Amino acid sequence: MSARNITRTGQASSCYFRTTADGGTRKALVQIDERCNLHCAHCFVSATRDGHSMPYDDITSLLIPRLKACRVERVTLTGGEPTIHPRFTAIVQALRSAGMQVGFCTNATTLTEAQISELAGIGGVHANVSLDGFRAESHGRFRGDRGSFAVTVATVRKLAAAGLLQGVLCTPNSLAEDEEYRELCEFAAGNGASYVLMNPLSSMGRGVKSRGKLSSGGEHMRRIRALTCSPPAPRSPGMTPASSSSVTSSPTRTSRRGWTPTGSPGGTRWAPTPPAGPAASPGSAARAAPQRSSPPGS
């Protein structure tokens, strides 16, 4: 099947995310490569192995100066699969040299140990990894390559060990058993992820055709929430009470941390719950505060 270019000569293709930036800062999401090594059933840009990579010289001479002129302080690199860009780590370094924090959304199947080491050495870089089930038969089938599951899991562990893992991104679907989502959250917590972001399958790109067959309805999403969350623990006097709809997940097998799902129009973000009482730090409280869902990626 051939890919159809939806842009004209001289135009860049675009992908759209609902996202926010902290405080008065600005954030940009940049699609540096249209290509992808997988063929995901839900891909909202219908990425294939065909497509263009944004030229490195254009990034350094045009893109970065414009981002700085727009007072952008955080950049998320997307695709396709951004890590297959032939100069991926050089792009990250160029953005960091310009004073910008850099994140990237990845299927975690192409990153090498050398690249992970280089990214860790650059500093100020984080990764959000897509994981849509916790079996090769579900995640792998959803992503168009059953062998991708083992590679992704192994790479998540390497990213975590290097201090690069920020979050896990999940699109709940009918291929995965409910229990897999609990295991997925436990795996994320056990590897130090700050959150698991669950986004419904959208009617964009290949999702237009696959949504009716593969998407999780409201009842399925409620079952997943019930399976991965437990009632919130009692709070110390003086703490602001949680809303009646708030629940806290407890990934008991791999972590004793509580996670709080923070709702948004597009999905649910499970974030670590700050410690109760005076010991809770302002930073941990801010991380668990309700916020809009990012990306894939933030």
C-alpha cells in the first residue's frame, strides 16, 4: 500500500496534540521525521516507512532561531518515529545548546545503547514510550510487529537506568486483556515513570478505520480505571481533600507508591501521589496536580 502525501511542495506536514506548558513558558512539538519502522493500527498521521526527514541544517539555521524568537523553552520531538532520523542525537544536542528542554515520543524499538548513553550525557532530555498492552500478542499486533514488544520492554528498562524515562503512553484497545493494563502500570511504576497516560483511540489517520474494531469504549475504560486504581488513602488534617471522583492506584507488585489519575478531555494521566502531611514537597504536589493530557509526550 502506498502512502499519500497530504502536503504540497514547500509545505511541512503537521501533527496536532492537545498540550500545555508550565507557567509562562512556551512549548513546541516538532515532527522531525515522517517515517516509522512500525505500522500501528491507531497512527493518527498514518506513518509508513516512506516519508521525509527534516534536514538537520534547516533545524539549526531556521527552526531553532524561530523557536527562540517565539520564547519556546520546551520541545517534544515526534514523528513518525523521531529516533530513526539520521541525526537524531545531534538534533537533541542542538536544541539543548539553545537552552531548551527536550522530550521525545518513541516506540523504543530502534534506540541503541550508544544513543541512550549519548542522550543521558547531554542532560535535560526525557523519553515517553508507547506501550499499548503487556503481551506480544496484544501490543505487538496493535503495533504491526509482534517482535516489537520484547524490544520495547527491554529499552524502557535501559532508558530508566539512564535516567531518561519520564512516562509511558498507552492507547487502550480491544486486543489487550484488562489485566495487562494493571501489569503495564506496575511495570511503569517499577521503572520510575512519572505517569502513565492513557489516551482513547482517535478518529484520525489509520484510527478512522480501526477505531470501530479496536477502540475501548467508556465501559472498558472504567474497568481499566477500577483495575489499576484503589480508593485514596486517608489524608492528614489540613490537607486539601480529593474530589469525589479521584482515586489512587497502588501498583503493589513493583512499587509501593500511590498513583493519582488526573482526568482530562482526551485521556487519563496516572501520576505519582505526593506524600501526605508536612513532608510533602511543593514539587511532588505540583506533579500530581490535575492537568491536561500531553502528547503523546510532554
